[in-house]
Amino acid sequence: MKKNLMTVLGLALVLTAVSCSQGAKEYDWKKGVVTDEFVFQKAPFAECHAATIAETPAGLVVAYFGGTKERNPDVCIWVSRQADGKWLAPEMAADGIQNEDLRYPCWNPVLYQIPGKELLLFYKVGPSPSTWKGYLKRSFDNGQTWSQAEELPEGIIGPVKNKPEEIDGMLVCPSSKEGNGWRLYMEMTPDYGKTWSSVGPLNEKEPWLAIQPSILKHSNGNLQILFRTRNRRIGTAWSKDGGQTWSKIDSTSLPNNNSGTDAVTLQDGRHLLVYNHVLPPDEQAKGPRTPLNVALSKDGKKWYASVVLEDSPVSQYSYPAVIQGADGYIHIVYTWRRQGIKYVKLDPAELQMVPIKNLTWPGLLSPTPDVTVKDPDFQVSVCDWMLLKRQKDGAVTLAQELGYDGLEVDMNSLSKNPTFLSRFKNNPEELMNYKRLAAMTGIKISSVAMSGFYAQSFALRDSYIEPVQDCIDVMKGLGVKVCFLPLGVTSDIAAHPELRPAAVERLRTVAKMAEKAGVIIGIETTLDAAGELALLKEIGSPAVKIYFNFQNPLRAGRDLHQELRTLGADNICMIHCTNTDKVWLENDPEIDMPAVKKTLEDMGWKGWLVVERSRDASQSRNVRANYGANCTYLKKVFQGIE
């Protein structure tokens, strides 16, 4: 199986509805998966959605829309091409610029490779799905370059989401409109987009609310469409005359969560459907976009469970597109949390067919699985600077490899500079790609650290507002609620009480900044717990709490458990779960970690335990050994994971 870093995370994320439900383990829901990877890891856009795929003579081509967010005018159509088995960086293929003063977002690209001719790119431009217009571009070099946009005739959208099929010399484009009720159409072109005709609508406004059909071709010449609905079921209809007329819409035996699907007829005559096997709760029309499933059928009527592509409760695995290549392999692309586009290759000869009964995926207890999985009360993170890679992508991937839940990201060096030497300052694209990488690896950013204040005096240095604001900006960009501010050696108000007034005044100032941003500044001091409570009272802001470090009370000879209890759960925002560099945490005689867990539970505290030091002195430079061992131990104690 072809894998990269992203493959590992996709197969080993959190416990999920499918993998945890009773009886699910008797099936291997990854059977038949040959390749599981992301189409890109870095991109010049924040979000992406609605992928489509085609096979050209030069290899696979994938298109999707990407920009700040769906509906934002900067959303463009992007293309990723595969060369020598590797995905090339995204390239923009189309935008929605109308003139110097007007720009609309782009939507739902659809690729189609004309046999022996050019590659077609259908897409939409407009402020919303009810008002968009259809466009077409052509590539004569397998997706490297594109022609000028051709606006489709009024009333013609082109294939709305899923690929066209060529039927008796006619390119039949499955389409739909949303402006006057959700209704299905078939748009047809005999000359690949130069002239058009339309069939439909295939349904009235009620009772079926249906869009985004895909076409199956049966051996007797009949056509079948499967489509998204707001009726809690995947809908279907049939045609015996090449799509000119269609039967009355009916329901399949499969649930639908009001999200897109796609289907293809395989070379062996079976039909394959990619969809979210989710029945919305109660009588709701919309459900979570997870899990993402593959089902097979011999006749388009009775469906069998085959593959689970994604089953994390995080959701947003959606809008699949599927084709079968000339080599027989099945190629699927889909939206991954709006952060990336996932590509999966299946071997049809290896696909299983397990009966689906009563709308229930085999192994699940009900047709509406509870996909809400809470985070554990105690999650384990690690400081990126202790992995020796401040703000580096490698720290994210190393944290994932070592088994951590999260990473504390440092703002980097401060020294005598007015602010941190952060790669993210004035570089939103770097910040966006770092966040994307963390999401793709399953690593949460637990916190952002201003470790530069260990050696730089927060109380005395000229510049302190700019660094804190830069940290808050990074927190907002990464979606983080807590930052770490050490009062360090030169601002140690226990050793230098004369600095206390200046430190308190400045902490009040940055507290207002944190309150405005809705974040918490976690300060570390060497005061005892009673002294820290008094300090917090003097600062007088809910946006400043204590970032507790086990090392401080232990070094001072204070009772660790009593210090924790004195501070109380509400005053501790996060914990550096660490001691001096002598031994690993499991071998540290100064910390009874199971007893610490009980104390924290008795207090009602839950949150992030962030590993900083506690390295084995005999192998202090062995990053993997030290931080791997500490992670394993903490997860055993606090999460019960052996």
C-alpha cells in the first residue's frame, strides 16, 4: 500500500462510531484500499471543497474550489495534477472576476476527459447556488493550461457536481437547480459544450427535494441516477431511452444526510456509490458528514457495505467524486474537513460486499450512530522547542509519530528584538499551512508559548505589548485559547519583589488585550500557591490564570498536591507536566503520577498536560527516546492507553 504521513493519521485518528461499535471489528473496512493520501499539504487558500477527478493520457487530474471560505469572492477553481505517481502543487485554473469592480466566488468544478481529445472543466460562478452561471474551459495539454472561459447558454449550468456520461454520441450532464425548489435536470450536448438541450425538471418542488445526480449505466442500456435529497434517503430514477425521459423518483434503501454523493458503473458490471451512510437524527433533513462510505450493488437496487473511507467524529468528509481508470483501479477524491482533498485508490477485485439491513451499516447498533466522541479529560501535548524545532513543520509530524495529542507552539526567539522572530508574523499563508498540517496529522495545537520571556524581562524590557499582540494574533490564526507567558529569571517576582508593581501593571495591560481577543494568558511564576492566588487577585482579570509547572514546587520543596489544591481548578489553565532533566517521568521518584491524577480529578481539573523537560540525563539528546517515553507513560496513567 502506498502511504505517506497523511495515510497514517487517516487510519489512526480517534475512536469512532464505526470502529468502536459492537460487532464492527469482524469486518476490515479498509479492505481493497491501495492508496490513501492527500492531494496537497500546502496551498495558497484556507479552505477547499467539491473535488472532481478525471484520467488524462498524462495521468490523473483533480479540480476543486478553494479560497478563504465558501461564498467568499476570492474562491477560485484549483487543479492538482499527478505526475510520476506524485501530486504537483495546486494551480489556479479559473476565477470569478467579472470586471475591475466585481468578483464572484467559483463553485463545483466537474472534469471530463473527451476520449482522444481535450479535457473539459465545467464550473459555476456567482454569489450563490441559486444565482450562479455555468462556465466551461478546455485544456489541450492534460490540465497544464486552460482556454478562455466559455459562458454556457442561459439556463444551462452543465454537470452540477458529478461527471457526465457519453450515451450514444451525446454527452449527458447530470444537473440540478436550487433557485425555485430543488429540482433535477439532464443537460445534453452532442458536440462537447458547443450546443445544448435540457431535459427536465425530473421532479416537482414537492415531495422530493433533490439535487446533484450521478449516472449509472446498466447492461441492458437503461440509465439510473442516484442523487442527494432532503428526504433522508438517497433518491433514484430510471431511463430507458438514453436520458430523454425518466421514471418517477423513488427512494433507495440507503440513508442520506443532505450531502453530495457520487457513483460509477464498474467494468465488471457492478455499481459503486460513495456517500455518507448517515440517517439524520429524529426527522431532521441534515446530518453529520461522517462517516464516508463505499457501497456496491449488482443491480442498483440492493446495496452492500464495502469500505469506510473516513469515520472520525470530527466530520466534514464529503462531496466525493469517483471514476474507474483504464487500469481497472477505482479513484476517489473527497473533501477532508475543508482543509484538504483526500485521494483514495481501490482495487475492485478486493472489495467485499456485506449486506446492509434496515438502513444500518453492518456492525452498528442503529441507523443513526452517535458520532460525538468527547476528548479525554487529560490530553497530552509537548513543547515544540523541546523537540528542537520551533515553529517547524517537523515538530508537528514528530509529535504525531511519538503519539502525542497536541503540540505547544513557541513564538520563537525574542532576544533584544522588538518582537518574536516568528515565521508567522505578517505571513498568513505560512500560518494557514501550519494549521492545515496540524489538522491533517491529527495534532491539536494545545497552546502558544512566549518562552522568549524566560530570559527577557517582561517587567523591564521596552517592548512587551507588540510581542504579546503577535502571540495573540497567532493564537487566533491557529484557533488556540491559551498562551504561556513565563515571568522568567529576570522578572522572577519571588526573587525580585521590587519588580512586582511593574509586572502587575503590564499584566493588567495585556490582560485587557486577552479579554478583547477571548483568550487566556497563562503565567508561570516561582511563587507558592498562596502567593499566586494573591497575584491573580491583584491583576484582577479572568483572562490571566496560572500555567502550573510541577518543577517549581518540587524544586522549592513544597507539597505538589497541596499546591494544586490551594490554587484550585479554576485558576490553573494548563500544566507543564515536567521536572528537571534527570530521568523520565515514569522513573522520577519526586512525582507519583497516579497520585497526581487522583488529585486533579478530586479538584475537578481537566485539560492539557504539556511535556517540557524530564529527559534521561544519560541520553539527553535522544529526542525520540525521551519524549516518546514520557508520552507513553502519561497516556498510560491519564488515559489508560497501554
